Amino acid sequence: MTYHIFQSLFVFGITTGVAISAVVQFLYYTFSGPSPDEVAFLPSPAIEAQQDVPKSNSRAAIQRLEDQFYVSTVQLQDMVKLFVHDMQRGLKRENALIKMLPSYVTKRPTGNERGTYLALDLGGTNFRVCEVTFATGQVRTKQRKFTVSDELKTGPGHLLFDFFADCVALFLDENGIPRDTNMKLGFTFSFPCHQEALNRGRLIRWTKGFTASGVVGEDVVKLLQDAFHRKGLSINVTALVNDTVGTLISHAYIDPLTQAGIILGTGSNAAYVERISEIKKWDGPKSASNEMVINMEWGNWGSDKIALPLTAYDLKVDRASPNPGQQLYEKMISGMYLGEITRYIMLDLISTGELFRGQRSVELEKPYNFDTANMSRIERDHTTDMSDTNMLLKTVYNIDSTLKDRRNLKQICQLVSTRAARLAAVGISAIVTKTNRLNGATVGIDGSVYEHYQHFGNHVKDALRELLGMVAQNVTLAQGEFLRCDG
């Protein structure tokens, strides 16, 4: 039985596209106004009153933002100390800022696992169904990606899980697999759960804009299994893992020195290998390895508003979010929120006439309508006149801009993204410090922000060098492209 559990676990790294099936096999081994089309842009009250905006010093505005968003080395070092302290608290008691949840994963893969399994990955933006086949040191994958609508995210929970089952049924049909085929499945569920067994976990709270009813406090494996039964599918959910746990295990399949898995995408979280003797709240059995993977749920760190360098823009994003007062660290470093922070800055400078000559944009005033992907696109615009940024602003937001506007906007994006990368380095440094892995450790990192946002990874590495000094050269940050589920 334990042999097959690991097979289901490896399929979990797929959360961000990483093949998880090695984990599964391994674990079994071990156990309303005018429409946007009618209005190009609305003039601000100042323009309506006098058809002119008082000239403002945009350089002063950028300097003001630099003062707010720059995080010094000393600040980073102080945050690492607080982070390690909160990790230790989380290992001792249940109601700490960082949950530090035992994952029931007590071994890492050997690279010799074999088998074919299904994997589901609910990471936030997308839902993936994957078939993963692996031989010694090799992984082959097929996948189908689906979009979870806002209606499903916020509606009755049973409809959300029925949607998951329907996606699996469609995937089986498309790949010529009879629906009554008995198959084992690993479920990557990227939300905080109180794990009670390898294949049992109760949702603590929703994050990333999900609020589906009837799920919090329930065993998500049972909800998924019940949906499979309703749809007539003979599938057995053998393992539940967080995406960060899957990332760690998937990277460890290739690199045995992997000590942590990090997600820097729509949301953010981390998992790492901890000595069981350090997990004071653990009252379960000891393992031969004397180690267990901990799902940190680090996104909630700093939610006491003591450690993090919060700005007025961060507080606005938090207040308007579905979960105010929670996940503040995640809201400062993850893809779901970076664009929203930038949008609030833009609106602020527009209101003062320091950006776009005070032009108001209907589209820009819509919440979450300035994606983090736009920030990356703007930072990649190296043309002399920033023509791509000009096109983005004009075609998507109906904004006429000057070259100075576009350059200022690029600086704003750089300030927000660089701060995010430096804050992400705080968590990574805290893991290395807490585990005393100063002689060498691999950190597997997945997620769209780290993988696709230009220079984000370099900013993380720069901050790690500031925090760890020469030790930073012993820490390898490895992306998960070698295990992507591209099908």
C-alpha cells in the first residue's frame, strides 16, 4: 500500500506544471455609466473645471514612492529574525501566524519510482488534469488546463467539485481512457488545510479569491471523491498535498539536495524539510528518516502588521480583498496582488495630476483590471519611445500617454516588483537559517511570477546575497521547467 501512495504524491508538483507522480509512488513507499466602447477616457474634475491640470512635479512623486517601497538590507535582516521566530512558534502551537502544517510526507523520492497516475492541480488561476507516467529518472506527461470561473470560485462548493469531476471525465474521454477504469489520483490543493492523513485534510480557509461555500472545515478529499462517485468515475484519491510540497518532492526527484519548495505565482507559499524533533506540536509516530515536509502557509506572515513595511497602497489592497487582515505577506509578493498595488498607485497619481495629466480611465478604475503580467510587459519594453507600453495603455485602458508618463510607469512597476522579490528572499533566507543548511541546499521554485517576470529571480538572488553573504553561493534556486506538464 505504501508503495502506491508515493506514486500518487509525485503527481502533486503539477500545481505549477510540475510532474507529481513520483511523489505518489514514493509516499506509498513510506506510508454602471457609459460603456468602455463609448468613452475613451473621462476627464478628472480638475480638467472639467478648468480644462487644465496644475503642473505637478512627477519626479517628486517617484521619489516619494521610492522612499515608501525601498527595503534596506538592515530591514531585510530584521525581518528574517522575526520570520524565523514565527516559524518556531508555528512548530510549537496551532494558532501562530505561520501555520507550519505537518504534511505527513516523511521521505523524499529516490528517482527509481515507476508508474502511471492521474493528478489534479488547483493552484488558483487554473485547474489542471494530468496523466503522469514515469520510469527511472524520466517523466512523461499529458495535461489539459481549465479555467475556474468566478461563479464557481464564489458559489456552492459542491458545484466547484462537480466541475473538477467533469474536467477529469472530459480528460479521460479525450485520451481514450474508459470512465470506469480504476485509477489512483493525487490532488494538489493549494490552500491551507489541516492534514489528518496523507489522503485526508480539512480546509482551514480559502485564499486567492475563492469563497465557495460548504468547503471550509470539510475534508476536501472526501468532497472530491463524492463528486467522482456522482459522475460515475472509478478513481481513488490516494494523496492530498499542497502545491509547495509537490514542488519540493518533484525537484527532489531530480536533485536529492532539495530542501524546500517555493511557489511565487498567483499566490505564494513554501514547504521545507524539517526534523521531526523540531515539530513540537507533532504527536504522531516517528519516522525512520526523522524528518517531515512542513507546509508553511507563509502567506499569512506579517498579518499582525508588525514585521512588514506596509504602505497605504498595501492597506488599500488588503481592505478591498476577500480576506482583509489575512495573507499580508502573500499580498505583497504574489502575482494576484502586484498589479493591484500598481493600479492603486496609478490612480493616486492620476488624481493629483502627476500621471497621464489627470486623465481618468474607466477600465483602470475596475478592481484587479491591471494584471501583474502588464507590469512585466512594461518592464520588458526597451524601445526608445516605449511603443509597446503606449499601445497597451491606449488599446486596453484608453489612456493617451507621454513618453515621460510611460517612463514613470515603468519605474513604478520596478519599485513594486523589486520590493516583492526582496521580501520573497526574506522567507527563503529564513528557511536556510532555521534549518542551518549553510553548506548547501537546493530550493525548487515554481510559479509564473518567478518564471516569467523579467529580473524577478535576479532581484531575489541579490537580496539573498545581502542576507546570507558568502553562504548565498551555496543556495541553488532551481526552476521546475524540467518537470513541466506540457503534455
